[in-house]
Amino acid sequence: MANDSVLIDHAKITDGFGQLVGFVAYLAFESFCGICDDPIEVSAAEQKFLLEVKQVPVKMLLRGATFCARCRTRRAKINQLAQGERWRTIEGAGEELERLRAEESALMLESRNRSPGTKWPYRAA
């Protein structure tokens, strides 16, 4: 696991349970994809982006808010096709969007939902 750290801007995060209180930097940790359950590493930089830019609450990092590269790519394509009903104007896009959504749904149904079992690197301050 990479030993990277990025400073936390506490004013920008939603930390209702105070899980990051007393910490000055994000710590990389291992988790599971929130869609397919593949093991992933959540880097400090990714946490900063999710928590401070995208405004994902801290508690959601333990509940599957992070995805593996394959699921991120699929989700991005789904969002691209669905945006402004783009799928209606591109030939074959409707079928592709349907296939991608079905693939993601199947993965989520097969998932054992291991994300809540993630070993959290932050200890109470």
C-alpha cells in the first residue's frame, strides 16, 4: 500500500461523526469497490477529492462510495450517455446504455457488500 498523505481541510468536509477530528492528513487504506466488491486502495488524494470536492460525507467512504477503475469507467459511460438524453441522438447508444446498466445491476446483486467491513485507518482522537 502506498504511503501517501494529503492535508485535510476540515472546513470543506462533512464529518458528522467526527471521524477525522484530530487528524491533519488523509491516510491511504484498503477497501472494496462499492459496486463489484473487488479490493481497491483508496489513496489520500482520492479521499481529498471525494470528501472536499465532491462533498461525499466521511461515513460514506465506509459504505461503498469508492469504485474500482473498471466500475468507474462503466459509471462514467452510463452518466455520459444518460446526460441530456444523449442516448436518443447517438446510434446504438440506447442499447449500450441498457447493457451497461444491466451489467452494473448484476454486479451489485452479486456483491456481498464488503465495503462496511473496511478496516478504517483513523482511530478516535
